[in-house]
Amino acid sequence: MSSQPAYAPHSPDSGAAPGAQTGPAVQARRTLNMPALFSLITGVLLISPVAIVLGHIGIAQVRRRRQSGMVLAVIGLVLGYLGLIATIGILVALVMFVTSGPTPQTTF
């Protein structure tokens, strides 16, 4: 029997030549954009104007700073705009309901 183990543990640089440069061992972690996160939170809480503003700020910062959170900002924007449309629709329906009450009879 040989003295070698039945398995050989794998090391990432076992095939690398001595002195050869390898890439970074750990990739730099991208930070999460906070306005994008808060846009999502305020969109879920139906605070539409805040979600819309923070979503636009978040998208701009994610692109400029190369951060993560683009999906959060877009979802927050969508929820914000849907909430705004729903609010406007409810207000229009409420005004139509209030103004369409019984009309008084007019006599001449």
C-alpha cells in the first residue's frame, strides 16, 4: 500500500507556477445603496412621494457609485408610482361620489 491518502485535497493554486501572479482571492463586495432600500420600504408602506424620490435618487447613485440595489430602487419606484396612481384614482372617485349626490328639485 502507498502512503498517499485516498483523496488529494484541492488547493486553488496547485497548478500555478511558482512566482506566477494570481487574481485577487476575494472579490470586493459592493455596498448596498440606502436610498434604494428605503425606496422599497416606503413603497411597501404606501408612502408614494417618498418612494418615488428615493427611487430616483437610488438609481442615480447606484449607476454613479457602482453599488448594488438597482432592483430595490426600481421596485420602490414601481410601488411608488402605483400608489400615486391609486391615490389619484381614489380621490377622483371620492369627488365624483360626493358631487353626484341627490340634486335638489328646482321649481320655477
